[in-house]
Amino acid sequence: MKNLEPIIKLLTVIIEDRTVPRNIRAAADEAKKNLTEKSDSGWDIRLSSAISVLDEIINDPNMPIYTRTQIWNVVSMLESAKREL
């Protein structure tokens, strides 16, 4: 899928940011893997899985505000990509 490059870049920024708690970085990494690894699942399932993983952590009280904004942005981009399928 061609629209994923900006999403992958933003997830990478979150994963590499050491000021973000480890559990949030791990969730971002899991979402990134859902989108980048070869899988027998269709794109709709892979996108839904990534959205689900990020939705689980969105209300974490330890998350920096700027990271929460980045994750909302990623989720919005994933939902747009899913609608385009």
C-alpha cells in the first residue's frame, strides 16, 4: 500500500523517542509491524489491527501530550487509508 510511508515515519519517530514510556513505544512498534511485515491478512485487517493497538494506549496517563497528538494523527491517517480500500 503506497499511502503508508508517512504513517510509518511517524510511528518510527514515536518508537525512537526515549522520552516516551516503553509501553507506548512498544505499542507503536507493534502497529508498525502490523503495517510492514508480510502477512496473509488483507489490508483492512492489518489497518484495523494497527488502529486497535493504538486505541488501547491512547488514554495512558503517562503519555506525553505531544505523543498523544502524534498517535491521534496516525490513527486518523490509518482510518483514511482504510476508507480508501
